[in-house]
Amino acid sequence: MATWTFLTNHAHVLFCVARDPVIRLREVATEVGITERAAQRIVAELVDAGYLTRSREGRRNRYQVHDELPLRHPLEQGHDIGALLTLLRPETAASVAD
């Protein structure tokens, strides 16, 4: 396992939720390689910052990603979350390779 990656855990969590809006935080934690508690904290921070909206559907949560919002670091000014998510989608990588 690598000791570091190019994306933060926040980006990884956001990507998991964008890919599956009804994903359980236990599954997010497993995919990202963090604890379930860390996944809960990250989702809460993303909700508080307005990048995610959480709603209840029965016993499950559904998440909506607000992909029009900007990335937060000054070096990333002019880019939004949607651009990052598009870049990371597997189907986008496959079409770029063609």
C-alpha cells in the first residue's frame, strides 16, 4: 500500500458518493481505507461546506453532490468539483485512452 496519494480522503469520499449517491458510510470507509468514523466526519464537513446535501430515504441516506462549487485551494482556482469528478470517472479515462 502506498504511504501517500495525490488526492485527499475528502476527494476520495466525494468521489465514492458521486459514484453511488446511496452508498453506506461503512462502504465508503472500506473503499477509501479509513475508519467509518472518519468517513462520517468527512461527510459532515462536506455537508457543512455545501459540497454535499444529505437527505433520508427510508432508513438510508441519499447524497447529492454540488459539482458546480469550486475546488478550495488557491492553486485550483477556476476549477470546480465537477471537473475533478469527470476526470476521475472510469468511462472518461477509457474514452481518453481511445
